Amino acid sequence: MNNLNIYIESNPNPNSLKFVTNIMLVDEGIVKDYPDIQSAEDSPLAKKLFDFNYVKRVFIMSNFVTITKSEKFSWEEIKLDLRDFIKKYIEEENEIISKTKKQSPLKSESKSNNIDEKIKNILEEYIKPAVEQDGGAIDFESFDNGRVTVSLKGACSGCPSSTLTLKSGIENLLKRFVPEVKEVVAEEN
């Protein structure tokens, strides 16, 4: 594979960095969050990254890999090693996500109601792009009695500013567009 470029982007989580490639790593719509090596069963790349003792979480989506490190290490010590490893791994055309494993099906949409759809549309249009830009993902889980539950993945999981973003940004936006929303909470992963 020629001309593979990887650049590193910071995000609001000081323990995460986003390693962005100039090629697609996984099919559109595939979002993989690996909070530990046990969960990385379907990703040879994630398994290899967990071999680095400072890697605590791996998130793979479209053209990037977000890595969350242990607080004991500084990015200056490790980021170039990780970038070089990812570059070599991809250039050797190693498998990112196993094709033999079935992708987890999308959640059933059959019981969605009008409010659920409004919330999902707002998340899709206004919130997901910003969260993805920061190396993470947000998924709608449920709406019940005014409470929206979302799951945060990648750099957003465990980010010190995620609570502020959730309450000040996401919650305020959803309340403005969907008056039935009273609160937004994150499901713990």
C-alpha cells in the first residue's frame, strides 16, 4: 500500500489521541469500541494495540483509530511509536476487523416513536459530527419519561469534559428542539 499517511489529532480527552489515515479502515457505519483486550475478539488491530502496556482503550471508525492511554504515560513518549505501528500494520494489509465475525445488528427500530425519531435526527445532524471529529461516537439508547440515555464511545468515554458536553451542549440542544426532553444521561460502558 503506497502513500499511506497518518496524522495525529488531539481531542478534549487528554488521555486520547485520534490517529487519522487517508484511507477508509472499515466500512461506513461500522463503529467499534474496545474498552479492553477481551472485547477486541473481532479486531486483530485492536488486539495488537493492547499489547502496548499503555493502551487502555481502542476505538475504530471510518478512517481513524482513537487510542486512550494509561495516565502513567505521556503522549510525547508513545504517540510516534503508536503512529508508526498503525502505519506499518495497515501497509502490510493486515486485517483491521475480522470479516468472519458478523457485525452487530443495528438496534431494532420497530418500537421507535416520533420523539425517538426526533432525538435520533438531532443527534445525527448536530451532535454526531462534532463527537466524531473529537475521535468518539454517541449512540441513542432510549427515551423514557423525559430522560434520554445515550452511550459514549471512543475518546468520549471517560473524558473529563464529557459530562460538561453532555449537560451543557447535548442536553440543552435536545431540550430546545424536543420539549419533552428533561434530562440527558450517559450509559456507562
